[in-house]
Amino acid sequence: MSESQVIDLPEPKDPRTKEDFNWDCGPMLKMGDSVALVSQIFVERGDSALTVLTSPAISTDGRSVSARLGGGRRGQRYRVTIYYTTTTGEELALSLEFDCR
């Protein structure tokens, strides 16, 4: 499995909200490839105050993955990572990193 690529999100998350987050896998996919399966989603960095509320969903075009996140702690920085497999069998990882305010 390749090392995780990290996307730094400029907008902070409010700890009181439940929000949909999107992992844009498109830049990591080869021409004609798409996300076939998400094997894991987890909070890689941060504390247990941030939770993954829904199973990851693959977009209809297979280029992105979304999941709803809730909670968090003000002043904390989080990294949420997905591991996914493409239709051609590549196993990749992508992370979103953001602050909670």
C-alpha cells in the first residue's frame, strides 16, 4: 500500500456540527480507473472526540468518497484517512487534515 497523501482543508470544522467530508481520489487515479472499494476509514491524528458517523460512500463516477463526521474538540487538529482499492487493483490511501474551531 502506498503512503497516504494528505489534503489540508482550509476551512475548520465546528465541533457542534455533523458534516459530510469528501475525499477527491481523482488526482491519484490512472486514466479509466475508479474507486471500487473503501476498506477502512479512521481518525489517524487527533483525539476520540471526532467520530466517523457514516460508512464511506463512493460517488457514482468512482472518483471520490464521502462520509459524515461529527464532534471534535476546539483547538485540535485532525487527520481522517481512507484506504481504498481501485478497479485495476491498486491499493491507495488519502487523508484529509483540518482544524476544529
